Amino acid sequence: MKSECDYLFSPAEWAAIHVHKYYLSQKIGYEVRLRDVIRDWLKHYAGKWRSGQRKIEEENGNNPTAERCYSPAEWKAIRVHRYFLSQRNSRWVSFKEAISNWENDYARTWREKRLKISSRNQMEQILKHKWLESEKVGHDIGKDAVTDWINKYASIWRNWWESE
């Protein structure tokens, strides 16, 4: 049985495939196996998706908006939004259209939710670090653990979080 690693797809293609899996599962009413989703995506959507990507890259380069730089997480959200927008409109939507729609209708809510989740996850990591360090020394080290986590791990965690 093949796993995801056995297929050679770009991260953007994997995102489109997983969104397609979600869409198919919702349509059918039960979870569809990944290999069936890949087969369906390759048969019906991959050609259009790839030619659309090539066309956009030829017209605009890899980053279709020079005005604003997006984080990898935002790009992922925009690609997913583009897929659903294309499904809703029954046509392939350009990045510029998807970005415009995303910025106008979804970006603020997405960023607010992402910030809340980020803050909660970061606090959980800090508290875990505080607990581990306090266990090592045998007493509660308080704010020193927070400062220690910020100095040692905050930038690493932030880079990881932004790439997700």
C-alpha cells in the first residue's frame, strides 16, 4: 500500500488533494481513502490545476501579488480558499481573484482565529517548558522559565508555526 511519501506532489498539490478529499467526503457522506482521492484528482483535476498554475506563474511569477507578502500559512489558506471559490463558481479562479475575495471576506477572521490559536499554543509550550524545568530543579522557577523559553525556543517555534 502506498503512502503519501510514495507520490511526488508539490506542497501546493498536496493541499489541493486534501481539500479535494474533504470535498469528496462531504459530497459522498463518508471519508474517502486517500489513494481513491489521488486517483480521482489525477484523472479529473490535476491537468487543469497544473496548467492553471503554470499560466499564473508565467503571468505573475511565483508570488502573484507584489503589493503584499504573505506567510506560508496565509498562502496555504489562500490556495484552499481559491479551490473552494473555483468549486463554487464552476470555473478556475485566478490567484488575483482569490486573494481579493479572501482579503475582503475572510482574511480578517482567519488572522484573528490564527492569532488566538497561536497565542494559546505558544502559552501551552511555555507552560510545558516551565513544568519540565521546574521538575529538573525541584521547585517552581516561575518567570525565569518564560524568559528561558523565549530566549531559547520562541523564534524556532514561530518559524515552525508560520510554516504550518
